[in-house]
Amino acid sequence: MAGVIQTTVRRSMPASLLLRVRHRSPGLASGLVGGALAAGLGLAAFTVLVMLLWVSSPYPDSGPGGALHIAASLWLLAHGAELVRVDTLSGAPAPMGVLPLLLVAVPVWLLHRAARDTAEGGARADARLVPGRTAWAGVVLGYLAVAAPAALYAAGGALRPSWTWTVTCVPLVAVVAAGAGVWTAYGRPSGPLEQVLGAVLPRGVRHLVLGPDGRPGVAARAAAAGATVLVAGGAVLLTVSLGLHAGETRKAFGRLTEGWSGWAAVLLLCVTLLPNAAVWAAAYALGPGFLLGAGTPVTPLGAQATPLLPPFPLLAAVPDPGAGTALHGAVAALPLTAGVVVGWFVGRGSVTGKGRFGVWAAGRTAGAAAFAAGLSGVLLALLAGLAGGPLGTAALARIGPVWWQVGLATAAWLGLTAAATALTVRAWRLRRTHGRGGHRHRPGRAGREGRAVAPPRPARRMPRPRRGWFGGRKPGRGTPGAEDEPYLLLDHDADDDGDHDGLRDAPSAFGLHPPLTAFPDPFTSDDALSPTAHDYRAGRRAPGDAERPGTRET
């Protein structure tokens, strides 16, 4: 016994701490590298574009240093930061806050891609998902580590960022885009959305935004469709107006600059501002219109004489000053069409018989249509607030639509039209179903004794194969363990008779509960196997195996 060495499976405290750091540091380190790479790629893209325009310009206003300062400022502008021009004729700083919406896609996509790849944990098929908080924090910190010196460098140029907007917008974009990337890596679970909706919406309205299967609900789909119709219709109105004013549009290029390099720069600026112009046109069709300066509205009822504006090609689409005509009033067909689309989505969803409710009552259908119209108003108000901003002081202090007016007009137009359309579609589909001898649904709650039937829990959605940063498709993983999925897809309702409190595992890195895993798997669990299957797994043959050809004693 003296020569026996006693061993223990318990690690010492320093060894356990080192092992924990070794397991967690790779995810944080890859997140830092991914965030820094995303910021560097965005800065490089803007720098290459600005330097190409500077090199091709026959009369550059500054040297390469000035071009680099402008590139850094434009990169910050793509995050929503307001810029300030200091070398004005009056000597007073002039703000530039009109955000080209197309530029926003560059940092958002890079951040989303970096966070998703970091959370996926590598390209190996057996790689485990990195904890969400670790991946998210690493990408955000790495991105801000590059954004801070870039903002300091841009502050030394003639077009410098506003520190208030920079400190607010850049971290906000990084946090939201990186969080969306981590959420995508985990298969877009509905747990985080359920918690947010549970805090801001009543229980009876929640299922209209998020369905029982974790996908967008009826009202959410209808609101997205209505907003898409409005913005797409605004793009059509913009195209028609530019075609009617083709001569003025063509002359604007020659009055702004000369040479193909200058025309290319103006054309590129017009392309980045096309989404803004589409939102402006949608606001014009809704009624509030937009401002071309303080106290200078442009609406279908009439347009005032605009102040002295540069001959920009997109401004050629602005209607001529004067009272509105019948042609200008015809743009009201756009919000009516959007309302019909919203009502069709809601009316179609009211008779599907899915979810907690069967066939909706007429009042509930109209209420859902009004709620979807309100969501469309929120989306259009957000786009209108982003599409406008200041271009200077005094008369140019405000350019673009007023966000709250656009939101209220959208909710009013779409609310009335969508409610009438939803009720019509509901009645038509019910009549069609009853005429064919289908099952007659009773409007209201489904189930016995007026209680709602709890929907079945959906299967967990697995992450799809993704492409890496530099090509190569990442293979899909096998079924991860409960610790890899930090969300509970659907919390049980109060109407659910089952008691699942004891079946939850410990909270994950996000502080959310994982999905239920206590039920036996009928394909792998010993509790679900028949006696014959137990014998086969234990190596014993079932009766009759000896008579079958091809069997062999082991």
C-alpha cells in the first residue's frame, strides 16, 4: 500500500481556472479579430472609392490627406453619424445629416457576417457554437476598437463628424447588427423576441406579431408587405417623375460638374440616395409630403417655391410650384393599394384555423388589420426619419419628410382600407369554404369550454450551412446539445395544462432557458425500446433469428 499513489479527479483551482480561460478565450479572440476585420473592410471600401474619385478628378480641392479624411467621415456617416462642414463661406459650421440609406447596408452586412461566423465557432463540422455573449461582445469591442481611431482621424478634416452623433450611432449599429448575427448563427430562435414582445405587448396581441412556430405573425407579415408596397410604389413614382423631367435631369449633370469623372461621381451619389428618394415619394403619396427647406412643403395639394438649391439630378423630379392637379391627386392610389395588400394578408390569415384561435370573429379581424396598419406606420416613420436631415443652416435646416406626420398618415390610410379589405376577404373565404362542404369553423376561441388549445412546440431550427469570409461553405453541424441552444422557442401559456417547470435546464449564456430536453427520444432512449429491441442492443438474438438465412453465431 505504501507504493500506491493516490489520485483524484478533482482539479486544483489554478488548473480549473486555466482550463476555463482556455475554453472561453478562443471565442472572444475570434470575435475581436472578426469585429476589427469588419471595420477594416468597411473603411477600406470607402477609402478605395474616394481615392479613385480623387485620382480621376481633374481639379481636386485637396491632397490625398484630405481625401482620406473624407473617406473616414463618409464611413462614419454610413452609421448614421451627422457630419459638420467647417469651411463655409459664412464661417459658421454647417451640419450635413442626410444619410444615404444604401450606404447603411455596408457596415450592417459586415457586422452581421462577422458576428455570425464568430458564433458558429469555425468551419469544422464538429465545432461547437460559441456562447452568444462572448461572440457578441468580442465583435462589438473589436469593431469599436477600429472605429474610435477612425473618428479621431476624421475629426481633423474639413468634413468632420459630430461627436454626439458618433458616440451614439456607431455603437448602436454595432450592437444591433452583431446581435442579429449571433441570433442568426443560433438558428433564429424565437426566445429573445418572445421576451421583448412579452414586455411591450399584451398577451392577446403577441401572437399577431410572432406566430406559434416562431415565425412572423399575421400582423407582422401584413405590415411588412404594406411598407414594401409603399416604398416600391414610391420608387415607381420617382421613376415616372424623372422620365417626365428627363431634360432637366440631364442638364443637372452638366451644371454640377464637367468631365466623365465628375459625372460618374454625381451618378454614384444619386444611386446611393435612390432609397431616400423612394421614401420621399412614398411620403408625397401619403399626403404629408416632404420639406425642401424650413417652411417649404411639397405635397399633392401644392408646392411652394423652393429656396436656392443646387441643380441635383434627383431634385428634378420635384413637382413644379403651384396648386396640385388631378394628376398629382392620382398618387392616392398608392396608399389605397398598400391598404388592400395589408387587408388581404390579415383576411387570409383570419380563416386559416391555425394558432391559438380558430376562425377569427369579425371584430378581431378588423382589429388585427388596424394593428397591422399601425405597424406599417411605425416602419414608414422610421424610414422617413432616416431618409431626411439637415443640409445646412437657416432654410436648409430640414430636408426630407417629417417622420411623425408620415407615420400617422400611413396608419390612417392603411387602417381604414385594410379593415374593409380584411372583412371582405374573410367573408369571401368563409363562404367559399362552406359552399364546398368544408368544416364549419365557429369564430372565436378553439377548444372545449372556451379555452384555447395550446399549439404544439415546434422542432428546433438548425443553422444552415454558411459561407466563410473568403469563400468555402461551412458544413452543417449535427444536433447540438442543450448547452448550444440558449433559447426556449415558446414559453408555455397559462392555458397549457402541462407543468414543465421541472423540465428546464439551467439558463444559458444569454440568461434564457434552453428548450425542453427531458422527454425520451423514441429512437435512442432505452425507456422507449421494446423488449426485443433491448435484446438486440444487448447482443441477444430474438426468437426466429437462427432460422433466417444469413445469421451467424458471434
